Amino acid sequence: MHPEIDRFAHLDSPLHRLDPRVKIAVFTCFLVAVALTRDLPGAVLSLGLALVWLFLSRIPVSFTLRRLKAVVLFLLPFLVLLPLTHPAGWQQGLARGAVVFIKGLAMVLTVIPMFGTTPFNVSMKALTRLRVPQRLVTMILFTYRYLFVFAEEIRTMQQALRARGFKPGSNRRTLFSLGNLVGLMVVRAFERTERIYQAMMARGFKEKFGTLAEFSWGWPDALKGGLIMLAAAALVGVDYLWIR
């Protein structure tokens, strides 16, 4: 499996030692608390707590910053457009945009230590132990695995286009070539999916992935999980008191 999300799962930190089931459960509750935040002080507090989780995970800052580039590009339009379109004026729009922007960063910064401190296959097993439907877990695992495969396919086809002298521009030839690229990717993806499915069924695949990881939790896990839950409750309380 491509070591991307769990590239630093081999490190040692308080979050690495936390039982994966407890980790996923409490961080999911924290993400819900972040999503429920409605005003700027609560959003800023959620971002501060997310930075604490990231610090405790000991995942390198450079790795995190590379993952945040696409997130910032996605969230930036909210920060720019809401001040221009909010019916209550640009100040309220700017405040709303800042809340959306900060909450988005906080949620991504929480997901990174949530799944980055445990091998991905172990996280998937933890999801099944938390009664997440097995079919959904299988879909997540396949999606994660083959995102990298299809990304490599796209890079290969882009190199082939450049080798044939293709130069993108705002003309019909570019649109025609890109349309062919997308269509070919869809066909190749479908054919690859059929081959993989037939090969796995021939090997007796029953929609379950085995792993040797065994789970056990004790009072350190309960203590750390309780602290994260307390932080989530404090976040909801601060936001409620501020709104009130």
C-alpha cells in the first residue's frame, strides 16, 4: 500500500500509543464539535486544539504544510467571496468566511494525526470494530489504494502527450486532447477494476481484509480519550456561551 496518509505511523508519540478504536471515536467527536462551531472564538480555539493534536503526534511540519496547500486553495474562495456577497455587509461576511476557513483548517489538521499515527489497514480494522459496515470500510480501503494507481496512470499519459509535442492552450485541439485523456482514463479504470475484481474473487475474497493487529486498551487510553472528549466539550461550551 502506498505510504502516504500513514507515512509516519512508525513514530512514537502519545497519539501513536493510543488505541486506534479510541482514537477514531474521540477524534470523530472532536470533528463534530468543530463542525458545530458557529463563531470566530470557537473556530480559533478549534484550530489551536488541532495544532496541539498535531504537535503531540510528532508528524513533521513539512509533511503537514504540503498537505495544506490544496486545502487552502479550496477554502480561500470562502474568505474572499463571502465579504462581497453577505447580505449583512462585508464585516459579517468576512467573519463568516474566516470561520469557514479556520474550521476547515482545524478539521484537516485533526484528520492528519487521526489517521497518520496508525497504519492505514489497522485503522480500517478499527473501523470494523466500531461497527462501521464492512462494505463501506472495503470501499474506503480500495479508494485509498487505487487513488495512487490512477494518479500514476494520469502522470504516465501526460508524459506520453508531452512526448508527442502536446502543448496545452485555450483552443479546440487542447479540449479534444483532454477529452480523449479523460475518456481513456475512464475506460482503463473500468477495465482494471474488472480484472482486479475477477482476480480477487478467484482467490476467495469475501470482502474482508485480514490483519495481525490486535487491540487492547487500558487506563492510559481512557485518560487520553477522556481529555480529547473534554476538549471537544469545552469547544462546544465556549461557542455556545459566546453566541448566547
